[in-house]
Amino acid sequence: MTNTKDFSEMMKNMMSGGFPVDMTAMEEAFKTSAALNEKLSSVALEAASKSAEVSNKWAKDTLSKLNQMSRAKAEPADYTKSFSDFASATAEAAAENMAAFAEVAKKVQMDTVELLMAAGKDITEDASAAMKKATDGVTAAAKKATDTAAKATK
């Protein structure tokens, strides 16, 4: 008759610390994530600040030009010229300000890609180290469980 192996001892070892869990990997992942979020928030807030500056300057310039246009004129033709000047100045300002917004967006994109590339490298290195440590731990625990199972069958 065949003797069946008693797996209860091996299962007990597995469940009660035979496969240790190292929380330092989780703590490092949290720290890395928090640092990345801080840097990304900084990039976003800087972009919002610069965008607000561009918007504020654009609004002030537009109001100044409207003030010029709204002044009383001596001749009816002067109103047409004033409106024409306002329209062309507004179109020019729009092009300049849209270019300023594009520069802000371009900087955000470049900074974000740079941060994500650096974070990806750090995360890959951390994950490799954690996996090596986990593999070593699991290998040791599996060897211990195999040795225990071998002793139990003897």
C-alpha cells in the first residue's frame, strides 16, 4: 500500500511565516509614489501659475485697448479706424498669448515626461531588488518546507 504524504506540516509552515512578507518594499513603493506625486503637483501648480499670469496680462492689455477704442472721436471715420486698430491689435495679442500658453504646455509635457522616465527607472530598480529579495525568501522557505515534508514522510 502507498503511504500518502502528510502535507499538514508543510501547509502549517507556509501559513505561519514560512513565506515571510517584507513590508519594506511596500514602504519604499509608497515613498517613491509620494515623491513622484509631489513633483508632478509642483509641475501642475507652476503651469497653472504661469497660465494665470498670461491670462491676467492678456485681460489687462485687452481692457487697455478697449479704453483707447471707447474714447470720443472728432470724426465718424475715426471710430472705424479705432475699431480696426482694436481688432488687429486683439488678433495679434491672441496669437502671442496662444503661443505663450503653448510654451507653458510644452514645458509641462517635457517636465512630466522627464519625471516619469526617472520614476520608471527608480521603480524598475526597486522592483528588481524586491523581486530578488522575495525570490531568495521564497526559495529558502520552499527548501524548508520540502525538508519538513521529507522528514514527515520518513
